[in-house]
Amino acid sequence: MSRTYTLTLSCPQRSGIVHAVSTFLFENACDIEEHQQFDDALGREFFQRTSFSSASTGVADLSEKFQNLAEKFSMTYTFTGDARPRALVMVSRMGHCLNDLIFRWRAEILGAELVAVVSNHEDLRPMAEAAGLPFLHVPVTAGAKGDAEARLFEICEEFDVDLVVLARYMQVLSDDACRRLHGRAINIHHSFLPGFKGAKPYHQAFDRGVKQVGATAHYVTPDLDEGPIIEQEVIRIDHSFDPQRLATVGQDAEALALSRAVRWHCENRVLLHGSRTVVFK
């Protein structure tokens, strides 16, 4: 039976890359189904995502055979199969992003397999358990943050987690935790940052008469809310929106941006490019 695989790669620009990769796939009885590429003219870097099917090979075999070609072109590459990445969702008290992720997961359009919900509060336990997801309460107290993060990584190991999704989790991860989760943790925040920091950002936005509400989904890094951006959503508003309506529209934007970022990551459509990303939609 034929299975679907994805190859993602990056390397310095030079001629012959696409031809070499296509020839390799043909010679290994692989049928290309989707191909996208990007040449960064400024950085002289090449990026590629190729989805293909094969009935005669597997990820480990392909990776081993591809090694010589990768060395020739100085490639960083990854072959992945069609199994859905296992995602752990972290939340606090706001449930709009979790609710949207659960809906898309149940509809099988999220690209990820949700495996558990972790929270520093009990508020969203009913939502998680109603969806059949284990809910694990990991309180975060002053002076014991390290213990909470140690428990988080125990849970990640227990549930064989591939991706951590911070769905309005209102705790800042330590630099060490961010480094351990490099490239496999996604956060969401309103796009008013850094313009409106601190408490009540939507009240601050209302006072300034903003005309757009947005949200940003990005990879988690030690630089708070400044990781490589995967997706942004913007919704236009006008003078009639009070702070409560602004917050409601903002929650819609957050849910949309986060779900797209999760899906694109899980479909291997996001390639890290320094402080930026290349996203093959």
C-alpha cells in the first residue's frame, strides 16, 4: 500500500538542486504529489518542500540513501511520514483557542493529534474532559516554577509529545524550557504587542482608537513574544467597537492564527530561517 511522505530541506543556492532531488525520488520509486520551493535572493539560501508517495520504502531508508546527495549540496533535510504529530495544549483560564483546536481536531482538519491538556488552573477541565482529553493540573507558584516545568517535561515524555501549543497559557516559560522546546512549541498573542503591554491591552487599544485587531502565532524562544512568526491574522474594526467587542474580535483572530500555525507546522510546511520562517501554504 502506498504511503505519503514529505521531504523538507534547505541549503545554499546553486544550480541543479531540484533536478538532483527529483531524480533521487524517481530512482527510489517515489511519485511526487506536491512541490514548493523558495530562493532567498538576499540570503542566497534555497528552501524546498516536496510531498510524495511510495509503496516500496520508508523514512529511515530514504534518509540513509539521501545522505550522499545532502552532503554534496550541504543540505539540512528531514523526511517525515504521514503520522499526525502528537500535540499537547497548554492553557490558563481563557478557552477560546482550546475550543477551536478541539473542534478542528475532531473534524480532522487540524493536522495534529491532541493528546492532553495542561493548565495552571482548573477552569478548563470540563472543556478538555468533555472532548475526551486528559486534563493535567500543574500549578505554578512563586519560587516553584522549576518544579512545574519539570512536571511539564515529564508529561511530554509520558504522552510522547511532538508539539507543545501554548493556547493562551499565561505563564512565561524559562529560557531553559524554551531552548529544550526549540522549533516544537507554538505560542499565540494579540498583535498589539509591543504597543500595548501589560494589563487590559484592549482597553488601551480602545483609548487609542485602533482600526485593526490582530494576533500573531510564533515559535517560542527565550525572547518573550519575539520568536519566528508563523502566521498573523488581522480583522478590521471601527470606532463603534468598545473594549469588550475588541476583545471578542481579538479572540477570533487568535484562534484563527493559532490553528493555521499548528496545521502548517504539523504538515511540515514551516521551515525555520534564522529569526524568520518560510511557510509553504
